[in-house]
Amino acid sequence: MPDHSHTHSSPTPGHSENPSHVEHKDQGPHEIGCMVITCSDTRTPETDTSGQLIQQLLNQRRHRVSSYTIIKDEPEEIRRLLSEAVSNDSIETVIINGGTGISRRDATFEAIDGLLEKRLDGFGEIFRYLSYKEIGSPAMLSRATAGLYKGKVIFSVPGSKGAVQLAMEELILPEMGHIVGEMRK
């Protein structure tokens, strides 16, 4: 009987040992200037555990937090801060937490959705999938989203600490350098 097992001691001709997505990630910037925005009607710098977690995780990866702000979940305020980010060359990524649900006060999604020039639909889809694996069907209520706006990467995630940790550790931090690198091209 023929042996159908395959062992490769060297890569396939024309292919490197690392898949192209690994090479792309390695070529991306390793230090990125970020703006962190918490959208909340009740949080303060002392009680904003999600905003604090985002900053902590960015700092651990040697990214720069160029700006941190807590604002009410008002579309005009969100758009104003995004305009500030666009005019600030030291900021390449904006991470917004809060306001992604479906209550009447949740307006973050509406504030940024129309601004995005290129959407990263996979971000919201994968976030909801990972969230579903952790919390079940309530994950469908999240309107987490991401995309590009005037040369900046925008991520919008729910405001709970668990959701922030999931988004940052599983999606944003592993891909942020890659996305910024691609955006610069």
C-alpha cells in the first residue's frame, strides 16, 4: 500500500517558512500613537476600568497613549474627537469603548459608521463570535465595529471590562501594527 503521509523538511518552492500574514505583521510598526475614548454618561477617570485597561495593555506593548478622554455618548462629541485625531499626526489609531449597544443612549456606532471610508467588517464579526463563545446569545447585541477614517484606524468596542479585554487581547493588539502598516501603503 502506498505511503500517503507527507513530511516536508523544507518549505514548498516559492513559499517561505512563514505564511505571508506573519510576514505582513512583522513588517508593521511596533510603536503606534493611540487615542483612547470612553463613551459613558457615568464614568470618571477613577471608575473607568475599561479605559484604564486599554491604556495599560497599550503601554505593555510599548504603544503611546497620546490622548485619553471620557465623554458623554453624544455623536457630536465623538465626531469632534475624531476630527482632533485626524489633525494630530502623532495619533494613528483611535480606540473607543462604550456606546455600542442598542439602548436609546448608545450612539457611538451611528456617530462613526457613516464616517468610515473602509470598513473592517471582520473585526465586528469575529468579536461577536468570540464574545458568543464567552457569554452566549447576548453577543448579538454588540455593534462593535472598525475601519479607516482619513488615515486613522478606528476601533469601537463595548464598554465592559470583559469585552475590552477580549477585543484588545484577541483582535486589536495582535493586528493593530499590521493594519496601520497596510494603511500607510
